[in-house]
Amino acid sequence: MSTGDLTALRRDLHRHPEPAWCEFYTTARLATALETRLPLDALHIGPDAIDPDARMAVPDDETLEFWYDNAREVGTDEAILERLRGGQTGLVAVCECGEGPTVGLRVDIDGLPREESTDPGHHPAAEGFRSVHEGVMHACGHDAHAAIGVGVLERIADSDFSGTLKVFFQPAEEVIGGGKAMAASGHVDDLDFLLAVHVGLDHPTGEVVAGIDGFLAVTQLEATFTGEPAHAGGRPEEGRNAIQALATATNELYAMPRHSGGKTRVNVGVVEGGTAANIIAEESRLVAEVRGETTTLMEYMNDTAERVLEHAGALHDCEVDIAVGAKAPSAESDGELATLVETAARGTDGVESVVASDDLGGSEDATYLMRAVQAQGGLACYVGIGTDHPGGHHTATFDVDEASIGHGVSVLAGTIERLGS
Amino acid sequence: MSTGDLTALRRDLHRHPEPAWCEFYTTARLATALETRLPLDALHIGPDAIDPDARMAVPDDETLEFWYDNAREVGTDEAILERLRGGQTGLVAVCECGEGPTVGLRVDIDGLPREESTDPGHHPAAEGFRSVHEGVMHACGHDAHAAIGVGVLERIADSDFSGTLKVFFQPAEEVIGGGKAMAASGHVDDLDFLLAVHVGLDHPTGEVVAGIDGFLAVTQLEATFTGEPAHAGGRPEEGRNAIQALATATNELYAMPRHSGGKTRVNVGVVEGGTAANIIAEESRLVAEVRGETTTLMEYMNDTAERVLEHAGALHDCEVDIAVGAKAPSAESDGELATLVETAARGTDGVESVVASDDLGGSEDATYLMRAVQAQGGLACYVGIGTDHPGGHHTATFDVDEASIGHGVSVLAGTIERLGS
Amino acid sequence: MSTGDLTALRRDLHRHPEPAWCEFYTTARLATALETRLPLDALHIGPDAIDPDARMAVPDDETLEFWYDNAREVGTDEAILERLRGGQTGLVAVCECGEGPTVGLRVDIDGLPREESTDPGHHPAAEGFRSVHEGVMHACGHDAHAAIGVGVLERIADSDFSGTLKVFFQPAEEVIGGGKAMAASGHVDDLDFLLAVHVGLDHPTGEVVAGIDGFLAVTQLEATFTGEPAHAGGRPEEGRNAIQALATATNELYAMPRHSGGKTRVNVGVVEGGTAANIIAEESRLVAEVRGETTTLMEYMNDTAERVLEHAGALHDCEVDIAVGAKAPSAESDGELATLVETAARGTDGVESVVASDDLGGSEDATYLMRAVQAQGGLACYVGIGTDHPGGHHTATFDVDEASIGHGVSVLAGTIERLGS
Amino acid sequence: MSTGDLTALRRDLHRHPEPAWCEFYTTARLATALETRLPLDALHIGPDAIDPDARMAVPDDETLEFWYDNAREVGTDEAILERLRGGQTGLVAVCECGEGPTVGLRVDIDGLPREESTDPGHHPAAEGFRSVHEGVMHACGHDAHAAIGVGVLERIADSDFSGTLKVFFQPAEEVIGGGKAMAASGHVDDLDFLLAVHVGLDHPTGEVVAGIDGFLAVTQLEATFTGEPAHAGGRPEEGRNAIQALATATNELYAMPRHSGGKTRVNVGVVEGGTAANIIAEESRLVAEVRGETTTLMEYMNDTAERVLEHAGALHDCEVDIAVGAKAPSAESDGELATLVETAARGTDGVESVVASDDLGGSEDATYLMRAVQAQGGLACYVGIGTDHPGGHHTATFDVDEASIGHGVSVLAGTIERLGS
């Protein structure tokens, strides 16, 4: 595939963004592209690429059906589609190139629930590849990541690399829901090295970050409080107030004691409850997250949060049900592998600046794959490929400079070649 | 109209419940019934029955259009419908019967946003007059109130009553939104007496409460908090957290100091805010109400609530916008008029028990009309007509014993006759 | 005893105020006065006047010793003093005057922990009977109550009253601690009637309130939270924060749902905790009270408060210990007896205005005695004797108009004579 | 002075601990020791050693007088004492030893408000130098610091060091109150190098930490809330509740948003308010602190805390008065100077382990002096001298292994000699 082909692929994916676990079109489109163009040794699709039981934050059936139907309507290959039913998306493409190490490359493929800009200054709008799905958008560059994954496979297939390359096209990163399922698929078990990649992150086109660190471990929690409704004017004493439980829980979650061991975070991002001004609320719900610089710190916050939720409910005589929405550990890039990336980046046309390391400051479920590889004695490295992006990540005007797709392919393929030479 | 006709009218209204300010079908149906059956001296409809500028808690245009279209689809008289456009509903029917006092009777006509039971044990379901509008129901007996209003007009037109009778078919009682608009219509200005009526209230069929008291003054408040969104993991310091403002406000509203002067109430009945676990919420909203045994006590609670909302916002660096949703004063039934009701009730077939007085314990915007009449030197009385109701008010299985429609007509018409004799 | 003698007695008690359960001097002084002047049939002192095991809110030994020594130093009769050791204070004086009903009169005798004014405009300061104990003061008129009790005994002994009179000089009213102990003493068991008396309460000299009502039932609670100290900068995660538990408990106590059944109150009146800015607090303490218009309402508030305290502690991983400080039920004056008081008051010189009834709005442990008498079929009435008081109750400039002592004696003795005639 | 003399000096100081700004005996004792034993070029005492106007957290006059009188009673030199009146304590001793750099050494001299153990296993108790002032104790090793300061002066005076040495005996470190006053004295203005020293910090005897970092910037705040008292049962609406304001402020301070820029801390360490269970509290008070990994982060927390305090008061209609108790910036040790300390430490008898760097995790007002020197182009380094301490810092059984006094003198003098050679 030429650079132009990769750009076209990226634009096609950009036009058809799909949210987490709904990457039906995306999965099928990538499968077709890979199968028709490449001499792959194996292509694991959907339930063969992930462990379906290890998925987290899977949407409800109605949502899955909605996107499944969307995919069918735009003419997705029915045979592939059938295998993805129920939100079993993603691929693992394998290229065996002789004796040598087994190297993994992880790219993520899902879009985000946000409206895309219609401004003529927004490149996808001007060039006609703006999202066809109102309210969903590739606003974090995963379309470019997928294209880079395909490009790297192609480059390695044509190279002197001696070893095995597996590219993991991972679903549901945006909800921290897919990394664990891919790490549990079995395909990671024989990796000696793992690379992961992200474009942008406030680094301009031409800059590469060899090894990104500072992944905060994260857990998302959904708490539902159930009380007893009552007429607020006539019988206040008969109510058990789920909105009061919610408010107490919210205040107290933010007031949790912090830890000397490093960064911690807590946020209550969504609240809702009640039906009318004059009814004591029977039910309320909050969605929160806790993070930590290490998995231990996140667990500390999580344990405290669960205690807070339990007693905030009981204080107001309400039941509380806590569901863990999604979860990811912290991780660190291995310096040894980052050094190799640095070397490859320095030899790449268009790369003008190489940064050894930077902090992500957020969370990522690539950490499941990184930790799995590191646990079996391998090395892992999360690579940043700079790209000029007009709007910030997750905003309506986010876009990538398509030149960075080529940079990504070169830096990653260059690294992989060095690993198997 | 015979008792059977009134029952049929009540069932037709029950089948077509409409929420506050959306009583398009209801208004037109009542207008048609009144015009075809009665020798009315005047029938004021929609904008002629209320002061449109004094309406409170009017829903948004989309909701109004939805119900307007519903009404048209079931074949409502287009000429009447046209006059009600934009949520200008309600009627005032006038019957001039010679020299004598001007007496008002107020009945309310709106339904409630709740699902009606499909249980075969639920009489409307068994008899085929369950709501045709899913999610809306006459669950508080206003269908019976409207039928009583028609029946009283008919009875008085045929009686020896000497004076003027005005029946006020008031919209939007459930949101405390219509009483003020009707009180400001001008039609109340010459009343010497006002009667209002409610069925049920935990009194069985055959029991009448001559003068209900204990209306709590009420104000509903909607507060919107606006902050600044930020990534909760990466840039917590850049956020201004609208959900924290909401939680603080909620806790503190419940903790407001109470008053030695009498009953007060506060409730936060609805909360919502935020978009995602990992985003510091930019916006949140709560709907609350405060009540007081007197209007002064309610104002005390309201003033305190506004102070709490303002500083809960400012404490979290958020803007707060407070909108008053609806409002009603307290009121008391005049004993002199209640005594007359008591006399009339004792002479009514089927009435086995007459209670002089009882406390409502809730709020009602009939108080606007009662206070207006009392302010001009008249007397007002809120009458309770017992009815066996299987489910409580506002529940899915609420229903009225239709015998109580006749009781209501007799007690009220009997009282009016005594006033104009 | 002449009126002058009663005034002198009142002033002597005023000079020697003693706090709850420390009325050593007061008890002995009253015993001596009664024994030397009156032909009593019985005088029960200290442990014979109360049930020591039913005392509530007894201060610690150090405080008891301090006041015991104070009493000895001012020359209190050692033989009497010895019997009062350990905070067993109070008296019951019995006067048997032939056949007839047994009538009780309850007066309270304790002072308050507050500084008395030194202003020359303050009558006790000007006349030389200001408190000799800095920080303690008769600021609620119990000195006058005691004098009235003595005066009534004297008047009845000289009268035609036929029956038995018992005067209960009750300790520890200010902490709601003595009423239960006196009600459990056995001396109440044969009462047919009980009168209790209070001067002032914003009624002027010459006004009498025949039957006071509206006693709020009350419980005082002391909650101690125990956590784990830690350095707030270096090891925040090692702390269990007793001050956070206290703050949560305080906020949530005020936010408890109220009751449709009538008035309720809650207050956190004292908080303290922690040792230094940089230490996470190991211990904190709050003193709260809950009240209700009825004992049932108070119990509702108390049960809710205990749930709140428990979970506020647990939410912050702290232990909580709840001690009930004192407690009193609600009660009502019997109208029949109040009518008799009203009659007696109208025949009393100096009484210009008689009010049938008024609400106390606070709490009183005379209710224990009132309820005990009512439970055995007797009648009880709490009488207000107006007195001009320059400062409000419990303030530094409170004082009584000594003319009201005579009014009290006459109204109460007049009532008792009527009961036994 | 021999090592034995330094030990004796340390023990004498240990027997006479004095709290912040009350180091009257300590200052005079050190002045006498220095003047009699050393050929000093200048000894600046009290107001000549500090800038009195820059003192923070000075206790009230009564406390100052109490300790002044204590000092006089144990026979302190009256002439020196007179100069320290009003809490103007501390010394700067200057030793000019020829051409060369000006080097400062800062040691702190104050004790802590805590009881010292009487356990025979506690060395000072066993050896007879336990604190003579009940409730005050050298529980953080400042007695050893002062002795080290004297020892270094003595060693340098006898050495080949070429330059000027100034030793700063700083008062009021424990309240973060003296560092700023000493930094503003003028004596720091010509320093090329600054060393500061602390014993212990969980490092054992024989271990040295060359350059301690991680000083958290800190501000202590005292907030007083003033409302309006009222009877909680009778007139709750007349109160403005200072305890509710306190509770809201406390909860909200802990819930302040944290910062991505680094560590932050907040603690409410002391709360108190109210007088009685049945009175709505008129006044309450809290003592809090905020910290940050940098001064900017601390200021961020402080600004947020002030906003929270203001609106927590206003929400409850209370006035709030905020007083800044004490304040210190963050700082870092210079690596270049730490390397020199490391070299000196490695050449010191008894030092078995040298750690390059460690985090303090708390706060220290030596940072004022460090920053002042660094701002004028000099280098600063905070040195840790290990000492076995049976109890933790600030506990009743804290003690130093006196061998570490010699280690401190050798390491610091060795460093200074290297700077001026």
C-alpha cells in the first residue's frame, strides 16, 4: 500500500467512526484491506482476536444492534459482520517472517461520542470525509493508528525482518474496555516485545516521543442508590432519599484522603436522579473514576471510594449498588526498547526532534498488554508520533496531519526491523 | 346531562389525559360539551380564560407542538384548537341566573406524566378507558373534577339559584402553574364566593370534608450551575466543577435552618449533570421546592435557598442561574362558607359522613383564586369529596369511584343554591 | 415566713448559685430553712428525695468535689452535706393536712454556667447579692422558684387545705438531668395532682399563664469520633480523620428528613477536635440535641441521628461512641387543672392578666413528673408566673421582679387550697 | 569544646525546652557558651539576629511573659534576657577566618508543646535531663542541632578554613515562624553557601543524607466564623450557625480540586465551636494548612481554600475572618553542594552509609534562607545526619543518639573546610 493508499484508508475510517465495541464496519473494513493486500499468515477476527468474557464497559444490546445495522446498511461484508455480532470486534494480524523474536504492535480503532465540526476550516469537512454518523467522531486519531498498523504490516512483509510480527487492532480503548480482552486473547502470550503508538498528544508533526510514561491506573465506578419515594410536602418521613445519598457520596468522594505515594485522582463525572420537585427521589446514579500513579495507589483510592459509597448510602438509609465499569493498570515504557525507538526515529525522514520520554497524565488500556509482555520477561514501549492537530484531543476540530502516518510507519517499522535483524 | 353522561364524559377525558398547558383536547372537548348542552351566557376559551403572561412552568415549544398535534390527530375541533395554540388552555363558563351573588367554582383539568396500570384489576384498563397516551395519566382525579364542573353548571341552570355562576376549568395545576394565570384573568374580580373541589385525598366514598386547610405555600426552583470542563486525570486544576456545586447545594438545602413559626419543607427532586466519568462537569441542574405553612414561611425558606444556591456555586467557582418554576401561596378555607357546605353535604344522598376540616399537607394553586376572592372581601372554601381510590394519588392504579361525581355535583350545587336564594 | 423572709432567702440562693447536681449549699440551705420554720411531716433529702440511679448528665467527680468543697467552705451544715456526696442533691418536703387529695408542687433549684453582670444597673450587683461563684449564675429564676416552694408550704400549713402537699425541690433541670430521677423516687406515686411553676418566659409582672403547653421532647447526644493520627504532609493515607467524620456528621444531622407529624428540631451545639494544623485529627467530639413536638417525633429524630452518626464515622473509617446526655418527654397541661389555676389567679392581688395557655417552645424535664402523674390518672399543670426581667433568660442581666414571688405563692397556694377543700 | 562538652550542652538545652519565640533561656545559654569559649568576630543577639517585623506565628503576650518569667527564674543572664523581651529570640554567630567565601550554617533551637515520657527506658528520664517544663519537650532534636552549631564554630575556628562562617541559631521553626525573620535579617545577604542540618528523619546513626529535597511549601490558616446565637428549640430561624459554616468549610476544604503540577495537601487540624447543645453556635474556629510541592502549587491551594472559606461562611450567613498563621516556600538542595557534603561524609569516622538524596515529605522554613541564598547566586544544601531515635519525631519518647552530634559537626565542618580551602 502506498502512502496515498494509507491516507485513503484513514479517511474512509474517519468517515465511518464507531463507538467502543461497535467497530463493526471498522473491523470488517480492516480485515478486507489486510486480506486483499497482504500475504498474512493469520488473521484473527472478532471473537478470535479477543477474549469476549474479558470485555469491559460493553454497551447495551440496543446500542450494539443500532451500530450493527448501521454497518450492514453501508454495505459491510455480511460474512465478517456475522462473526462480530454482539460487540465482538477487533483483529489480530500475524506475519511470520522466519526465525527471530515475536514483536507485537498495538493500535486502537474506536471513535468517540462527540459531534464533528462542520466548519469549512476543518479539513475533513472541507475534503468530504467528515463523519457520516452524527454525534460520533474520530476525535483522537485512532483512524490514523489503524492506518499505521496496516502500513507497518506492509513494510515489514517487504523487509529483511526476521521474526514474527503481530498487529493488534484493539477495540474500545476510549472506554478503557478493550485492552484487557485483547491481553487475555492468548495472542500476547508469546510476545518478546510490544510497541504501542499514539499520534498527537500536543507534540507537533516531526517530533517523536520514544517512550511515553506516566499512565495513571484507573477504575470507573457506577453507583446506583435506591431509596423510597414519598411526597415531599405531605410525608417527608416516609422517604429514603436517593438524591441526598448521591450528594453525600459526591462530596465525600472528592474529600477522600490522598496518598503520599504519588498522584491520585477522583472525579464524579455524571450524576442523575429523581423525577419531580415534589417527590423524594427513589433512585439516583453517579459515574465516577479513581486514578493512581501506580495500580496500588488506584486500588487505595478505589477501596476508599467503595467505603464512601457504601456508607453514604447507608447514612441515608438507601441501598447502593456499585458496578465497576472499566479498569486499567499503570505501566512504564522500558528504557532499553525506547532507546531503540529513539535510534529508529533519528534515522527517519521528516522526524526533526526526538524526545526521550514524556508523561501521559491520563490513562490507557494498552497498559494491560504492556504489563502482560513485561510479566513474561519481554519489553514494552509506548511511542508518541507528533502531529499538528488544530483542535485538542476529543474536541470537534481535532484532526491529524496525514504526514504523520508515514512517520509512524517508518519509526515503528524501523524499530521492528532492528529487533529482528 | 344525566349522571351517566357525566360518567361517559369523565371516561373520555380519562382516555385522553394531557399534561400541564397541553390540555388541547380537554379544553376543546369541554367547550363542545358545554356549548351543545347548556344555555351558557358566556364561554371564555383559552387566552380569554386566562392571563397568558401570568402562566408559570409552561413546557418548551416542542412539547406543546407534540400535544397540539396529538389533539389534532384525534379529531379535535380545529377552530377551537387554533385559539389554544402555544399552551393557552382552560375555560371559564358563565351562567347568569338573575340578581344575586357571583359565585365561582374552580376545577382543574390536567393529567400527570406517569404510566397507567394495565392490570385487569385496574378499572379503566378493564373497561377500556385506560389512557391512550403512554406515559400520561389522570392519576389525581382531575377528569372527575371537570365532569363535576359540567354537572354543577347543568344543575344550577335548572335550579332556583339567583345570581351568577362561573365555573373555572383551570389548566396546569399539577405544576402549580395555572392558578395564578386564572386568578389574573379578570373573571375572578367580581366573585363574592369561591368554591374549589378535590376528590379522594384518602377520604372514602360517602365522606365530605367541608373546608380543607393546611395548604402549604410552595415555590419550585430550578438551578443551573455552569463551570468549566477539564480532563479529570490530566488537568483537574483547570476545571470548575458543576457537579461539586450541585452536591454542595443539595446537601446544604436540606440543612437549612427551620422556623419556629410553623411547618416548612424542602426537597431536591431532580438532579442531573456531567457527560463522562473522566470529564469535570461543565454543567449541572437541580429542581427543588420549598414550602411553608404560611406564605411568609415559604418566603423565608426561599430566601435561604437562594442564598445557599448562590454560595454553593461560588464556592466551586461556578455560575448559578436560578429560575422560579412555579409558586403558590398558602390559604385557608373560610369557616362561614364551610359551614354552608357542611349543611349542603348533610342533605345530600349518599353522603354518610361530613368532616368539618382537614389538612391538605401539600400545595395547590387554587390558593391564588381563594386569596384573590378573600382579598376583595369574599369568602372561599376548598371542598373535599371522598372517593374510594384503589391506588394512592399519583400512582398507576389510582382511580375514582364514579359515584362520587354525583356527590360532588350535589354538594356543590346545593351550596351554591343556598348562596343565591 | 414573711414576704421579706422569702426575698432574703431568694437573694441568699442567688448569691450561691450551683450548677446541676452540685446544689450542695442550696439543698442544705433549703433543708435548714424548712426544718426550722415549718411543722413538716417529712423532709426527704438527697438520696432519699431522688432515685440516684435515674440521674442523667451527672458531671465528673472532679466537678462534684469542687462544688462540694465550695459548699463546705461557706459553712454548710456538715451532717446534711455528707448525705449529698457524689451529686445526690434535692429535697421533697411533705405536709400532711388531713384527709384529701395528694398534691405535688415541683420547683427546680439549679443555676447556670454563665458569668453574671457586674453592671451597677443590674439589681443583684447593686444590692450586693450577685453570685459569689464567678462563671455560675441564677440566670433562669430557679432561686425564685425555690423561694416560692418554701412560701407555698408555709401558706398551706396555715390554711384550711385538707389533704397532703409535697413540694419537690428538683436538682439539675438545666441539663434535663433531674426530672427523671425525681419522678422515679417513689414520692410521685401517690399524687393526684401536680403543679409546676416557672417565672418570666417573657410574661411581665402581674401576668399569669394558667397552663403552659408545647414542651418539646428532647434528647441530648454526645458523639465522640476516634480515628488515627498521621502527619498531614508526609503520610495522609495513614490517618483516619476524626475531624472529617465530625464535619460530615454535623452537616448530615442538619439535613435529616423532617416529619409531617409536627415540629422537630436538631442542633449541633458544641464541636471540638484535633491538636495541630499538621496532624490528621485522632479525636473529635460533638454535642447535639434533637427535639420533637411529641416524644414519638423526638424518637424519630433520635433514631435518624444515631444512624447518621454511625455512618458518618464509618464513612471516614472512624469509630464513633454515642452517649445520651439527657432526655425528656413532651407533655401537656390538663385543661381542667389549668382552669382551677386560672380561677385562683383571678382572685390574686397583683395579678392583672391571666392567659389561659401558651407554648413553651423549648424543653423541660418537669414533663417526667407530669407524665408520671397523668399516667396514674392524675392531673398536671405547668404554671407561668410573669415577672419583669431586664435581660432575657440565660443572659448576664437576667433578674426577677421579687413581687412575682408573692404572686407565685398566692396563685399556687390558692389553687392547692381549692383542690383540698 | 570537647564532644563531652557538646553533649552536656545538648542535655542542658534538653532539660529547658522552650516553645517558638519563647527561647529566652536557650538564646541566653547559647550566647554565654559562645562568648566564653570562642574567639567570635560578632555575635548578633535577638533583635539584631532577626527582623522582628518579619516574625510569623508569634504567641500572645501572656505566653511570652510566662516563658520570660520562667527563664528569669532559672537564673538566666538578665542583661541578655532584657534584649529578648517580647519574643525577639535567636542568634547569629560570625567567625571571620580570612579571605574566602562566606558560608552560612542554619540550626534551629525551639522545642515542642508535648509532654515528655517519664518511662525509665526513655534515656533523658533515666539520666536526669528530662524536660523541667511539663508539656514542652525537645521532641525533634533541635537541642542536638544547637549543639552541632556550636561544635562547628569551634572546629572551624581551629581549622585552616579561609573565609567567613556564620551560624544562624534560628527560633520558631516548629511553627514555620522564624525562617522568614532570619532570612530578612540582612545577615544572609552576603552568603555564598548555606548549609542546614537535621538529625534523624528515620535515618539511623552512621547514615548521612547529602542533600535533602521535597520540602513542601506550606501556609497555615486560621478561620473564625461569627454568626448569631439563638435558642435551637425556640427560635432556630434567628440563629446564624457558625458550626454549620465550620462543617461546610471543613468538608469543602478536603474536596478542593487537586493539581496536575505535583503534590498538594490540605488538612483541617483543629476545630472548635459552640457553647451548649441547645444554643445555635455564635462562633467557631478552624486551623488548617495547605501544602504544595512548589510554592505555586501551595498558592493555588491557598487561593482555593480562601474562596472556600469565604463562601462556606456566606452560605450560612456568617462572617469569616481568615488569618494566615505561618508560611514557607518549597526549595531544593543544590546538587553541586550536596556532592561536596557527600565527599566530606565519606571521610568522616562513624559514617557508614551516605545517601545522595531523600525527600522530606513535610515542610521547613529553612527554605526561606535557602531561597534567599540561591536567589543571590549562591548554593544551598540541607543535610541529614542519621540518628537512632527510639520514638518517632514529635512523640514522647523521641531521643537522639548523642554520637550523631559528633557526626554532624564533622560532616558540616568538613564541608565548610572544603569550601574555603
